[in-house]
Amino acid sequence: MDIKDQSPDKLLYFMRIMTLIRKFEEGINSLFGKGKIFGTSHLCVGQEAVAAGACYPLKEGDLVASTHRGHGHAIARGVDLKKLAAELLGKKEGLCGGRGGTQHLSDMESGFLGTNGITGGFIPVAVGAALGFKMQKKDNVAISFFGDGASNTGYFHESLNFASIYKLPVIFICENNFYAMSIPVQKSTSVKDIAMRSQSYSMPGFIVDGNDPLEVERTVKQVLERARSGEGPSLIEAKTYRFYGHSKSDMRVYRTRDEENFWKSKDPLITLPKRMIDEGVAKKEEIDEVCMKAEKEINDALNWALSLPDPTYEDIFEGLFTK
């Protein structure tokens, strides 16, 4: 896609969102290492362009259903950064009162249905939201994010079949980072491209460069118009790569450093600004300013959340009911 056709404001917006996601994930990774956050975490460092590009053309009332690797989707959908940080730190001021944590985030005010710890578990939830839109005669659309491993689950196949039969306004976006935990996609999946599976369910299928937010945005915008007009669902496969392991305990012994370095050369936070500068769309100083402000937003959010007191024993009983 010719970057000169894009407005500088739009490109700088993508840089801001991708930087927010990257710095948030790096900050969370650091807090895990310091013992400030417990449990596990699945980071999307390297995959920022998919969330940024896919959420850009959405409007108020559209809904996003995420995965276990969902901080980026939440940020791209516009959740409050301070409340997001507080949630991961288990604070009362978090999006879900500190009870949901990384795998059960939700913020309906932002149109973010939530993250989910079950592989493919939120695909049918997005379909249910789309069914609701159709029954209520709304022109909103639901987006379902999932990984390559989820494309081999019953959730995926049943959801695509149901959505196609009823022509539901839902977009299925597979973030193919080539590994389902440690299993390479070519060893777990019977088709060369996951987008080919759209043919079994009579819907369009697209393959996009998941490291290019412009390409992701253009394709999502196209299928959004199709969904809003009542023509039904679409499947997009965004080929991308996670720079970190599957989770914080993953040492990545199943892939080579040469492979990782190849994909790091395609880092969207490096390639997009380079294109912007080379094509004269924006100056380096403008890009640096946007990125520095985004980094400060994340640092402020994390520091604010860290300064909050821990919940008390009495807080445990808030929101519980009994007869």
C-alpha cells in the first residue's frame, strides 16, 4: 500500500497505539520479573500492528472479543490505561475490580468484550454478539481475534458455520504467529493458509501482512462494510510473529534465534516510521514526540497502579451475594 495516500495524522495514530501496546507489554514483563504481578501473562510484543489496524475503523457500539494474549486488543479499543494496569496488579481500581486479571479483562464501555484463557473460547461469544446485532437490527459488527492454534478447535468451525448460515455481522481475525504454544503451524494445521478455511463456510478469506497496520486496516474496513450491509462474515489471516515466548515461562527452545531476528527486522515499530520518513510523510522528530508521549502515558499508568493500596480482606466480599 502506498503510504503517501495516507494522512500523517492516521499514521501517527498507528505509531501511538503500537507504542502504547509495546511499552505496556514491556512494562508488564518487567513487573512480573520483579514479583509485582503474579500468575502468568501472554504478551503480544511483535503483533501490535494487527490490533492497531483492525480496531482503527471500528465505530461506537462495535464489539471486540479477544484471546489470552489480549492486552493489545484492549489498548487498541481504547480502554483506560490506568484501570488496565490496576487490573493486572490486582487492585480495586482495575477494570474488573482486580478480580479478572490478564485473562479475564473486560470493558464494555470501550466495546471490549474481554480476554479469555480458553483457546478459541471467545470465538462463539463474538458470534453471539453478532447475532444480537442482527436480531436488534443494528448495523454494528463484532470482531473475533484468535490464534492459529484456535483454528483447529471446534469453537472455530462451529462458529464459522453458524455465522455463515445466518449471515451474521462478525469478522474472524486469525493472528497467525506460526506457533500454538510450541507447535509450528505446519505441524498442526492441514491447510497451507488458514484463510483457505473460509471456503468451507462460504465466506471471503483474506491473507494480510500482520506487521503492516495499513494493510490490516484496509482489509478490515472492506469486510466491515460488507458485514454492515448484511452480507455476512469474513475470515482474515494476519501473518505476524510474537517476539517473546508463549508465556513468561517459555524459553523458546523450539525456534532459532536466526528466525527471531528475521521477524524482528519486520518489527512494525521500526518499519512503519522508516516508511514514513523515507516517503516524506512525517519527520523523525514528529514520530519521536508521539512515541515519547505514548511511553510516558504507560509509565504514568503503571506507576499510578503501583501506588494504589492492595485490597483488604473485606474487599473480597464485594459483589458476592447469598440468599
